[in-house]
Amino acid sequence: MMPGYLIKDTTIEERRKIVEESLGNIEAACDGCSQRVVDMYDAYIRGEKELREINMEFNARYVRGDMEQEERRHCPM
């Protein structure tokens, strides 16, 4: 991970901004589709997990196929 994105190098406000900028305009997404993605990064914003950890956990669930059926579908909009 690049310096400046690690929890030890950022404040909670900076981490919130990093997530918001990375996800783009989530307000324009369909109802319910984007909120789970936003929530997934709360642990990073709170300083509990690095971005890399969160992304690796998500990818591992996807590869194993143990995500809920609804989570695997794309937004119907």
C-alpha cells in the first residue's frame, strides 16, 4: 500500500475522504446497492483494518462463493 493511505499515516477525516473519493458518486447509484460497499470500509475509516485487509477479505469471500446470492448480483438498474 502506498504511504499516506495507511491508518498510521492518516486521520479519520482523511480516511473518510479517501473512501469517498475512491468510491466516486455513490449517491447516484440505485437504492441499496452502494450502501453495502460503503459500509464495508467503515472499519478502515474507524482505524480498525487497513484497506488491503478489507479488500482481501472481500475477495476471499467472493472466490470461495460464500457470499449471499443477493450480494453476488449486480445492480439491476
